[in-house]
Amino acid sequence: MLRQHYGPDIAVVFIGPCGAKKNEGDRHPELLDAVITFTDLQAWCAEARIDPATLIAGAEDRFVPENAQEGALYPIEGGMIDTLRIQGGGERIHYSTVGGLRGIEHVLGGLQPENVTLPIFLELLACRGGCINGPCATPGQSGLKQWQEVISRADVPAEPVLRQPLSNIDENICDLPLPARTYGEQEIRQALRLVGKESRDDELNCGGCGYETCGDFATAILSGHAESSMCLSFLRVQAQKKANALLHCIPSAIVLADHSLKVLDCNRNFAKLLDPELLEAYDICQGLSGASLMRILPFTDLFKEVLSSDCSLHREALHVGERIFDLTIFPIEAGQVVGGVISDVTDSELPREMIAQRGQEVIRKNLKTVQEVACLLGENMAETEILLRSLVEGFAPANRVNPHSGPQ
């Protein structure tokens, strides 16, 4: 259709969320010049410093040469069936949509063609939800929101549209399954232990690794198709263990608090630093989770300052009563979580302050001495000058004529 509209010399590039289209493009070079994914396009725009959101739309916000019609609902699960029904697909045909490779395997597994006695159209989608959830689609959006956007933008004809295919789209699919090896229960359990799953209760089957179940993930690990780092729950536990190890092994007092200055976690040195009674409470409930920081620390206003400014704060010598603290407060989550590292530097700071104080005293005494000496010197100079003047005048001749003056 594009070549009919623009001429035979154009290049046709397919852009979509499906990596499998690259394989189709390689198999049909007479139809497509290139295939790229949305991920490829985003990287290309970033490299070329193009932000599509800033581009000025034309007179009509439409695709050129025209919007999709019969294929507008194709990207969502069930969209192909809805289109067939609009186009008069037949009342005697039964329709069904199956999403996900596991679901397709479940529906077609062991199927014998002679056992299909009803006219059935199966919409089989490797990606659950349809192409909007393809591997190269933008992640993080609500599936229902994407589904509604496709429906609202669709320009599906209300009446059946009869078009003759411009190309032969028949495809022969060969069943070439990957060689698979079966593993025993002991091997599966051993692979699961690599990701901290010691029992059945530890198996979440969350699908975060890309596999349906933890058992499938273990099989993929044994087959060399997956790594233990693909298990998100395992990574979270490992990160938590490392954080706890650092928190409780650092010699300084460390505390983490939320936006309301409730303690999220702290180490034993924090409790030990402040109050023996607090240390007893820590031994009963490690971490002091939920305790009010305002009832523990006398300088929580500094924590509030960091929460509001989202900037780190450092006090090298913070005086609190007779004690001196070295304090660093830093934001962890903007306006939500803050951390503090506190050290008691009283023993090391007091000698420094005493030396500075004694130095100031010595400077003041020296200055006073210098002032007194200067004062004495001034008095002695004045007395000496008076004495010398009197001696000079006493020894001068009585009738000596001053050459610079007139007769006496």
C-alpha cells in the first residue's frame, strides 16, 4: 500500500514492539527494507537529540497517508477477534483468545486436528495482553490504560470492508523445538538454593525473572539460559543482607528515620552512644523500629532540615551539653527517608579546645605585657627628654648671641 501511494522506489521500515518482526523481515526482504523496535527508535532519537514530544504536529494529528482501519485493534488482546466480528466473520464461528506461551502450550498441547469438530478461530498471542505488552514496548504503563488508548484512537469502519490482499501472506511454520533436557527433583532443588529458595514456601512464582514458575527458572539455570541474578526477590534479600551487615558493623552510630522522624533502623552503637536505657530497649527490639527520634536525640531539627532541603549536612563539632559530636545527616529518599552518622568526639575535641583556650590566654597576657612595656617606654622617653633639655639649657653661655635672632 505504501509503494502504491508513494511509488516503488521508497524504503519501507517497520517499527514496533516485537523483536520477532525482525525475523519476519529477514524472511521477506521483498516486502520490507528494515525492521526496528520501539527501543531501537528511542535510542536512535536520543543519539540524534530528537525529542518527539517537542515536535509540532500537522494540521491533523493523523498518520500519513492515513490512519489504520481494520488493523487498528490488532495491538490489544482480543482486538483481532473484535475486528473479524465487525467485518462479518460469521455467526457459526467460535472465537477464543489465548495469551502467553504457557497458555498457548496448554491449549495446543497434544491436540489432534481430527478432534476439532467445531469451527474455531484462535487468537494466539505470545505476549499477554497483546502487542502493547511486547518486549520492546514502553514498560510501566497500566495495561488497562493502554487498552483504552488503543480503543479510543481506533478508526474501525462500522461496515465490513472488502479488500483484496496485495501480497501472499501464507506462511509455513515448521515445528523445530529446542532440544530440552529434563532434570530431577534434586537438581531442581539445588538450583533453587542458588537463589535462596530452600523450601516450597520460598517459591514466590512472581514471574519477575521472566519465567512462569520458580521451577521453570531453576530449569533455565541448569540449562544455561538464565542466571541467579535474574531473581528479583533474591537480589532484594542479598541487598538487604549487605546493608544490614554494613549498618551493624560500622563503629559509628547510625540511624535511619522516615519523614515523621520515626526510626526505621539503627545499629547497637547508636543506642549505646545515647542512653543505657535505650541500649536495653535495643537488646529487646533490634533496630528500635517505630521509636520517635525526637524523644531520643536533642538535635532532630537538623534531621528536619535535611528532609526539607534534600541536601546533606555536616557538623564537625556539635556541642550538646558536656559532649561534642561529629554529625553527618544525608537524604536517602527525597523528603521521605533520612540517615545520620554520629560519633562522640568529646575526648579528642576537648584537648584541642583546651589548647586553643590556653593559647588565647597566652596571647592576651603577651598583649597586655607589650602594652605595659610600651607605656613604660613612653614614660621613660618623656622623662629623659625633659632631663636632657634642662641640662642643655643649663650649660648654654649666658650672653651667647643666637645668630638666628636679633640683639638680646
